[in-house]
Amino acid sequence: MTARLRLQPEAIGMGMTSQRVRDRLIERLRSNGIVDERVLNAIRTVPRHLYVDEALATRAYEDTALPIGHGQTISQPWVVAKMTEAILDGASPKKVLEIGTGSGYQATILAALGMEVYTVERIGELLRIARKRFRSLGLNVRSKHDDGRIGWAEEGPFDAIVVTAGAPALVDALNDQLAPGGTLVAPVGGASSQSLLKLRKREDGSIEQTDLAPVVFVPLLSGMID
Ligand code: SAH
């Protein structure tokens, strides 16, 4: 009986969000090709279980996307790592724009790496919850309730842009808000799967495009809702 009681915190969650469980996620990311120690460290440090509903907290350190309501998901840690690694590759972006705040997790990873983060979300209710998380963790993330397909021109240009919802094609307005030397990552393709594209805008304005991996994102939709 005593032993069972002692085991209980493990079973109901505390153990499931422990450092050991987080370290296991980091090892998994490493074995799946994530090499940037800064990114791995940010993922080890940020408490992902605070970005999902309490009922899902025990699954927060699995390498999987999880539902956050409104038919949306918090991205899979590997995808967050891959996108973050892509914008840090050979660059040190200061000002970053994210499209699709969702849970606020990706924005938090970017902020934890010292970037000045601007994030746009079309679903008001998700943004309100994400803002609470930013506040309670003392993060200075700037956010806007809007259709992110128009970007955030008043604050641009950005050293990096991270699009966290899939679209059939790249969005011109976002490419235009990317600074020379900057990097944009976005999932591009059909509804059921996309290619994670990395675009580097050279100093002369020309674009170099790399296909990083096949991915599955929720769709980039138009308009905004409460
Ligand atoms: N970066 C998020 C991932 C959320 S899923 C995280 O770390 O949790 C993608 C998000 O993009 C959803 O919240 C969805 O509502 C939002 N989204 C889809 N289309 C959008 C648009 N046009 N403008 C802004 N946000 C959009």
C-alpha cells in the first residue's frame, strides 16, 4: 500500500514531465538528426507540458503533435527543432516572425534562444491562452490577432520567418518581409502532407530554396475568428 502511494506521483504526471523524460526526448531528437545544441537545450528547458491541456501533460514529452482545441495542434518537437535549426543555420537572427501562434510553444522556443519574437494567430481564443503562457513565464513575445498571410509589415523586415501552418504555395507578402540574408521556413504542399521548405534570401535579393523534409501541418486558412 505504502509503495503504491509512493508511486502515485509518477503515475499521475509529475514523473511524466521529469527531467529524465525530457532527456529521453532530446536523445530521440538527436537520433533523428537534430544537431544544434542550442536548439536541443531550448527544448530541454522549455516546459512543453504547460502548452497542452492538463489531461495531455503526460504525453507532452513524446515526439508527437498533440491537439490544442479548435482542430489545431501543437507541432511535433522534431518539427519545431528542425525549423528552429534551419533559421539558425549560419545566421544569428534577431527579429523573427512566426505565423500560427497556436499553443505558443514554437514562439517560446525562439524567445528562449534570445530572439525578438513577433507571432500572429487567426483564432482569438488560442491567442488569449498563448498570451497567458507568455506572461506567466515572463516572456516578451509580441503577438497579433490577424490573418498571418499578410505578415506584419509595420514591424518588418524580419531576419527569419517561421510559418507553422501548411499552404499550397509560398506566400509572397511573407517573402517580401524577409530581410536580405534572412531565412524563411514553411510547409508547402497539399492538405495531407507538405514539404518543409527553407528559403534563404541572398544579399542581392535572389532566393535559394532547400527541401528539408516531408511534414504534416494543419492548413494555413484565411480570415480570422474569435
Ligand atoms: N506554432 C504552433 C503550431 C500551431 S498549429 C505551436 O507551437 O503550437 C498552426 C496554427 O496556425 C493554428 O493555431 C492555426 O489557427 C494557425 N493559423 C492557420 N492559418 C493562419 C493564418 N492565416 N494566420 C495566422 N494563424 C493561422
